[in-house]
Amino acid sequence: QVQLVESGGGLVQAGGSLRLSCVASGRIFAINSMGWYRQAPGKQREMVAGIISSGSPNYADSVKGRFTISRGNAENTVYLQMNSLNPEDTAVYYCNAAVQRLSFAPTGVYWGQGTQVTVSS
């Protein structure tokens, strides 16, 4: 089974920055894509940013220009650099990954447990 573990969440003042990390472990042949989602109280989970194996990123309009997603050199990690944070960014942030466990296997989607990001006024 593939495990994803997020870290880097916490409390930050408006205008500040945080860097989230996600590390995948387990039996992995390839990670085709990784991404970040978030869920605020009373709202649906939404996609924040995603990145494919070639390095091409995509962002939600609400974070474009403020957040940057990147893959680690080992290809089992993904980062989310969050700048110019505001209280509307407060949410639980979840890492996900599309993973092939074996070369002949189909791709499965896995999720981390989430990390809390709180932005104070």
C-alpha cells in the first residue's frame, strides 16, 4: 500500500508564507502526477495545484501567482510553496498522487491524511 504523509502546516499571519511537503512511500514503480487539495470548513474539497511527471503545473485561479508546486528530485516528494497567505486560505490541505505500483499495473490514486493551515488576520 502507498502512503502519503504531509508536513509543514501551521499557524501564520496574513501576508506570511508556508511550505508544505508530501512524501510518498511504499511499493512504487512510478508516480505519474502529484497534487494538493484543500477543504475549508463548510466547503467542498477543491483542487489547489497539480503537477505531472514532466513538470508542467496547474493551479486554481484563487492561488495562481501566490502558490508554487514542485516535485522533488527523488520524484516521491511534492512541495507547495504558499506566499501572500490570507485568512481565506485557511483549510486542511491534502496531498494526492497517481501511482503505478508495478510496470504493468494500472494507476491508482492515493491521499494523505491532511495538514492544517491556519492564517490569522
